[in-house]
Amino acid sequence: MKENEHKSKFRDTFDSIIVAFVIAMIIRAFFVQAYKIPSGSMLNTLLIGDHILVNKMAYTFSKPNYKDIIVFEYPLDPSKDFIKRVIGTPGDKIKLDGKNVYRNGQLLEEKYALYTDSSQLSTFLGNRFRTETFTVPEGKYFVMGDNRDSSFDGRYWGFVSRNMIKGEAFIIYWSWDTSDGIDIRFNRILNLIN
């Protein structure tokens, strides 16, 4: 009798673990995915060591909007995921003029944009402040990192196709700084991303 009870409890526990695993895989495949921020291209919006959740259903019935922070397959190597901010949507006219960005003729007030280098040239990226005007093609998006002096983004490799977008970043669920030991950033945990 006790042996049957033990087998039954083991079977119930095993079944529960399998069901939880299947549910977690379904959620990850269709609804939410976790990512860790590995670089400073989105400073100060996202810090190195921030762990974020991405809503994979965000664009199922809608399209990405201006200022959305999206995760997408890097156009030059789809095996890598990038995270950037949408600056231009299909049909938008974008003008890059020095450190100013214009969208449909309006100078953008980008409180999130970070500029730390006063020069017009960067040895890392070349002339990132060239004057250029273009229209975002249908089905494409123009994206830039918030850390404009240190972001390899649409200014250098072009547009992101709609089908490469994986979802919208919406919350920081964990954050720690490992640059000098391990410091948990409690003030960033559960912060909404915008």
C-alpha cells in the first residue's frame, strides 16, 4: 500500500513538472521572452546587466510605433538579436543632420538620447553625423540606439523588415551591475521601459 502511494506521489510530481515545463515553453514561444542587455547601445534607458521581458504578441494585431523599443533579428546576421528604438515607420521621412534627427519635418525632442562625444567623428563608427534625408520603405522600420555615440544601428546597416521584429520590450524584471563585483540595482527592478 505504501509503495503504491509513493509511486502515485512521484507520478503526480513528475506530471506537474512536465505540465509546468510545457506551459513555460508555450509562453516563451508565443507570448513573452526574457533577454539580458549585453551592451551600452541603449544607455541610459537600458543598462548593461538589465534583464528585460519582451512582449512577443505586441505586434500581432498592430504595427510598431514611433518610440517603441523593439527586439529584432539583426539584418546582417539574423542569428543575433538587437534592441533599439523605432525612429521611423513606413512612409516617414527621416533627416539626420548632425546630432539632430527630424521625422516628417519635425525636429525630435529626444530626452532619452544620450550624446557623450562632442566630436563629429568616431573611430568606432566613422562619420555618424552625416547629413542625410530618406523615406522609410513600406514594410521597414528605421531604428537607432538611445546611446547615439555608441550604437551600431540603422544609420550604418539600414532598415529592419517587419518580419524580423520579435516583439516590444516592456519591463525590466531584474538588474545587476557586474563591472565591479555584483551589485543588484533594486531601483530598476520592475521598471516599465519607455
